[in-house]
Amino acid sequence: MSAAGDGAVVVNGTRRRLVPGTTVAGLVAEVCPSPRGVAVAVGGEVVPRSAWDRTPVPPGAEVEIVTAAAGG
Amino acid sequence: MAAETPADPLVVAGTALSSRVLLGTGGMTSPDSLRRALVASGAALATVAVRRVDPTTRHSLVELIEGLGVGVLPNTAGCSTAAEAVLTARLAREAFDTAWVKLEVIGDDRTLLPDPLELVAAAEQLVADGFVVLPYCGDDPVVARRLEQVGCAAVMPLGAPIGTGLGIRNPHNIELIVEQAGVPVVLDAGIGTASDACVAMELGCDAVLVASAVTRAEDPEGMAGAMRDAVAAGRAARLAGRITRRFHAEASSPAAGRIGR
């Protein structure tokens, strides 16, 4: 699953190439129609929304971007 | 939370809820169906699962729920270890801005029964992390007590496995849990129809969480209303105090003054 050292990351289980320096906020904007009700974990650690703008997504990172789904 | 709080509110972690019905949203076929069921149930809280974003989904489940004045209760459904459940809860707190979580840690794929060891471990970590933890647990009174001891804000024993609609298989265990509990007891899972919800309340549960029984009913809105009424009736009956069960009959009409005697 781990992305090779080519700058790519794995977002929700799928390999994805990012422009170097892309932040969590930038990635969320690429992936989600709206950032509301969304949370992000990078490498198994939650990145608080307040830190999205200043947190770059490191090369090779495994990123989970989640939201609500009907359930339970 | 809905604006109106009844005279006999359910209080969880110091918060008075507007209803003793919690509605699970899993299995609902459309946003409109969910909206009508939520209104008909009068639910105070609605559970949601935490899943990877689907970029093609346009409607917001959370906006729908909160727009009705209903609180969002994220769950950790699908987790099978404490570590997964803790991360899922932390993501949910960040996504939905709530520290409340329905903690689910499943130990078996066929029965979806909770794993008590992972569950207690996860509960302990989440309580330490400031969460209001509402654990979905088996109907084992000892596990329920352990969950309360580690600081859970409620315990949510199953009546029967998730989605089975088998009702309350071990009512005596539910009564034992109720009898010892110092936190609210929410009957979670197994409810098939309104009478099951009513029995849960008559046994002394403080609330009922229903999902499949409503969402997979032929008429979810109709069943949601039935659940609301059943929970209210069961609560009223519990407070009114039922009669003692007797082996033989006891006439309600006077024995004296019968003709021909």
C-alpha cells in the first residue's frame, strides 16, 4: 500500500500524485465537494482542521479523508 | 437537539435530551425517507457512521440531521480493534465537532457481537481523551459494569444481534444491567417492532436505539412513529409500576355479594 518515493501519496487507499508542498487543506479541496463535516488523518494521526492550512502532506503519506455516512 | 425538552428527560453526561428514542440512520433508502422518519420518531440523536469521502455524493447527511434539530451521534461501526475505534472516534470528533461517540468494537463478523475486551480498552482511552462514550455492548451485566467503571456516560446493551429484529432475547440480563447501572441504559440492537421497544422501556431501560427496525420497515416513517409511541408507553408503564405476576388468577370483581351463594 505504501507509496513509492516518487512524491505520490495514498488517499483513501488510492495512489495519488500531488504537487510538492500541497497542504492538507489543498488535498481536501481537491478531493471533497465541501470541507464541511470532513476529517483527515495522516499516517494514523488526526490533523485538526485548524492545522490543515499549514500542514503539508509528506511524500509517501497514507491519508484518510472521512465524512458521515448513513449507519448504525 | 430539539428545542422542546419533556418533563421527564433522558439525561446523558449532564445533557437533557428531548426524547428517549435514538435513531440509527443505516439502511435508509433516501434522504427524504430519513428526514420523515427522524421527524416521526421524535429522535433526539441520530447515529452516523464515519466513512471515506465519496466525491460523487452531494447531499450532506449531517446537515440534514442537524437541520431538523437532531443531534449527530457518530459511531465507530466497522471497527474490530480498540485502536481502530479510537482513531475513528477522533476523526468523528474533528469532522462533526462533537465529543459524543457511540462506541462499537465488533468481535465477530457473522453475529456482529461486540468484543468486550477491545470495547473496554477503547472506552477507557476515549474517556481519558475527553469523549462522552456510549458503548454498544453485549447483555452481560459484568461488562456493562466495567464500562461504567471506566467512565462511560451510558451503557447500550443489545437485545439481540444487530439487524436481526429478534427482540430482547435475555430480558433478565437487561433487568440486571438496569438494576445495577448508575448511568443511563439504552437498549441498542435487536429491536424488530414497536412492542420490543416498549418492553425495553418496561424493563427499565432509559432509552432505545433503533435502526434497521425503522429504516428497513415497509414504511419507515410509520414505524418511526410507532417506535416513538411505544417508547413513551413503555416509559409510562415503567413509572406507573406494573402488577406482580401471579401463577393463578385473582378476581378483580368482589367475591362478596354474588347471587345464589
